[in-house]
Amino acid sequence: MIKTDVVLIGAGIMSATLGALLRQLQPDWSLTLFERLDAAAAESSDPWNNAGTGHSALCELNYTPETVDGRVEITKAIAVNEQFQVSRQFWAHAVENGVLVDPPSFINPIPHVSFVHGADNAKYLKARYEALVGNPLFAGMTYIDDPAEFTRRLPLMAAGRDFSEPIALNWTDGGTDVDFGALTTQLVNFIGSSGGAVYFGHEVTDLSRQSDGSWQVKVRNLRNGARRTVTAKFVFVGAGGGALPLLQKSGIKEARGFGGFPISGAFFRCTNPDLIGRHHAKVYGKAAKGAPPMSVPHLDTRVINKQPGLLFGPFAGWSPKFLKAGRYTDLFKSVRPRNIGSLLGVGATEMPLAMYLVSELAKTKPGQVRTLSEFMPNAEGKDWELIVAGQRVQVIRPKGIGGVLEFGTAVISAEDGSIAGLLGASPGASTAVPAMLDVLRRCFATEYQGWEPRLKEMIPSLGVPLADSPSLFNDVWDWTSQVLQLVPDAAARPPRHSVGAAAGG
């Protein structure tokens, strides 16, 4: 039997981030990572399986809902942006200290844009701009409703457009595109090179708590069928859609009653280099009625392997699999006596979502092209290929005698802090660092206080709301932009050394 301090299950962005944090905070701990596929980031963290937005709520309209009295609520947008700033700081520190290399391989500057058409929607977008622009996190946003300026900035979307209908944009130059596949791979490589053990092609089949509080982790080698048992003091289940079944097997009371609702997706990927070269922005629209937040349509510049690309979507679908490389029995095996009430409760209340999924599944390629034409009036099907995106398992949380469907992430941890897991999706990867800091606080309460000075070196704003601290925000923004090469000539500039002092003050 192998003994280790920490077991990480899954080689996606969450496990990779937690592992990289622990290797720097507690390098004397032994750490073992198991991934059932043959590479890191092969599921949801793969760059073609997600939008790579660098979710910072600059363009995603679902984070700024309109209230019944016409106001725009920005609380969620501020919270999401604050979280992304934490991730940016961790990545910048990792670059300065050799944990990550070559920033353009995983992050690039791309404008983030909200787009609407119609007079009522334009009025909403103007109100959104006015609600956000006074906040330091959104100070760079501009409002555009002039057709000529729209055409100059978004020529691909302007071609063939009838501007007799009002259009409007919220435009922010400070957005990013993040290749979470490259980022995850680098973090996993760091875990391995710094003394951690990384096993690909190994599936965790069972978890059981031992009398001394440790965990027995049963693992199967998918290449040769060999089985092994590992004993760990702490287990993190970062297995994406595979997290729920493993947390159920663990038997912890905190996972009781939880269920999962899988939603698959697909994107149009542009095959015409001329079109790719005429669009440089991540443009998000409004979700269709009944659509989940993860299905907000967007025409999306991507940079993968340092090459530009263009996606449109997502088109929602459905599969009972909990992972893209999962099994068709995943959903049915997740049904337990303790969560059947939650599942039935959601089934009775989510009729708009069901109708939306039915309409999406019925779409042919011409119908999908018509959806694209709202963004790009001259769209032609021959320029686009349909690719299957990642599988997302949305959280069904027990509530009363039923359950509620949540479109977000949820950290579940045992009372004694010996095991934790992450369920759900979106904003997901972009907020991996704050999510994993939450795991550290919950599960390592004794050690966390001693780790804080080191964490503040990595994340100078730790514990400080940047929306309330404009000077500190400007400092960390300038520092991260330089180190991550998100401004012109950043690669030639020396690193800043004043950020930590500003945070301490």
C-alpha cells in the first residue's frame, strides 16, 4: 500500500491549481495526482471544450441582470471580476518564479464586448454601462451605439447588417483569452517536476474513510488493468463531471442529496482564415429564454498554440454522460435514495430549460447558421465546422423536500477537512485560484494562518476587495499586465516590486 499526504483526482485546472499551491506552500508534503485520460486538461480544461473567456464579467450579461424596476444589478459581476483578479495575480507570480513560462502560450489580450440589438436591449446596455463604469474594476468600459464605430471595430459583424434596428456595445479593451489547456499542462508539469507523482491512464474507482481519519483510494491502471491502493491524509476530487459519483462513494454526509444534471454542447469553429483575421474580440449576447447561463451566445476569438481561431456557440445538447469521455450510464448510476427527491423536484420546476434543450436538439446546421447570423449576417455554413465541446454537470442542491438547479460551482468538503470536491461549472476555470483558496481555508484551517504571508506574496490583494481599493487595483493590474505580457512591449519591461508593499499598506 502506498502512503501519501495528498491525493488529487483529475488533471484539470482545479487539481492543477491546488497542487501548484500546495507544492509552494508545503513542499515537504508528498502529493500524488491520478488522471484517467492520457494527458492533462483533456476534458473541460481543453481549450476547444470551453470559451476561454477569462471570465471577469466584462462582457457576460448574465452577471448583470435587470431588476423589475429597471436597475441593473452588478453585485455578481463585481464578485466574479474580483475572483479573476486573484487568478491573474497567482499566474503572474507563477511566471516570475518559474512555475509558469511563456505567458502568450496561455493568456493573450482580447477585447471583451457585450452586444445587443433592439431599442429595449440597447437601453438596458446603456444602463449596464452606467452602473459599471464608475467601479474601478470596470473603468475602462465604453458604450457604443454608432453604426460607423460598430463597423470599424467589428467589421465581420457589420457586413450585411441592417442598422435601421438599434445596436449597442459595451466594449472593454482589458479582456483576455485564456488557453486553460496550456495553463493546466504547465501547472501539472510543475507538480511533477517539483516532487509530486503524476499518473495518467489511472482511474480512481473507490474512496473509503479509515478508522484513523485517512482515506483509502483504490486506483485502476487503465492500460494494463493493474490495481493499487493508496492511503492519503487529504483527498481533492477535481474530476469535473466525475466528481459527484466519487463524492457519493466517499459517504460523507455533506454530499448527501446532491445530484447532477448533464448538459453537453457544441461550437461552430471557423475554417476560413480570412474571416478569422477580420474579427478580434470576444462578443457576448443575451441568452435565449429558458437557456442556462452557460449557453449565452458568443462570437469568440481564441488563441490556441499561439494561433488565432474563431468560435461561435455554444449550441446546447444533452447526454447522460457526466464526462465527454464518460459512460452513458453515468446519470443513472448517480441516482441514489438520498437524492431522488432533489432530482424529481428539479424535473418538476425546470420546464423552460427542458423546452430550450428540446429546441436546441432539433436544430439542423441551417438552423444553427441562422442563430450565428444574428451576430454575423453574412454567415455561410461552408465556413464553419461543428465541434463537440465539453460536458458540464450542473449542480442539483437539496432544498427542502426537493432540489434546486444551480448554474455555478460548489465546493463540498467534509467536516473534518480530510476530503473536498468541486461540483458544477462556470465561471469555473477563470476563478480556479479563489476556489482552491477556499479549499485551503476549509480543509487546512490549522496550517492556513501560517501560509498567509506566503500567499500574500503570490496574491498581493489577498483579503482586500479591489473594488474598494483603486490604488491597489491599479498596482496589481499594471504588475500582472506587465508580467503576463498583456501590454505592448511587456516582455522587455522589468518586473515591478512595489505591489506587495501597496498590499501591506
